[in-house]
Amino acid sequence: MSNKYHVVKNGDQWGVKREGASRCSSLAGTQSEAIDQARGFAKPQKGQVFVHRPDGRIREERTYRKDPYPPKG
């Protein structure tokens, strides 16, 4: 089971979809609310959240564990 969650546009709402799932785990009225829900799923599992733009492109990635590729400096 994957511990990666994607915040995606779902009609006129925002959804949280576990990577590999066909349906959203939860829906929210705003992207901010969906990010909070995704963080609630990912943090206990030391997972990742990928926030998508309305057009589907990834806007940002948040890691809730030790990052496997931390930047220098």
C-alpha cells in the first residue's frame, strides 16, 4: 500500500487520492482544506503529499519523514 497522497481537482471540489487508487479518499471545498486532510493521512504513515494545480501539474511536494534527497546548504 502506498503512503503517497495527491491533492487533485475533482469537478468543483478538491480531493485527496492515494497513489494508485481509482477514487478519492476524501473531498473538500477548497485546496487548502484538502491539503490539511492529506497531511492528516500522510503524517502518521511518514508519507508524502503532492499538491496539483487545477490543470493537473504538480505544484509542490511535501515529505513527512526524513527526505531521501535533502538539498545541500
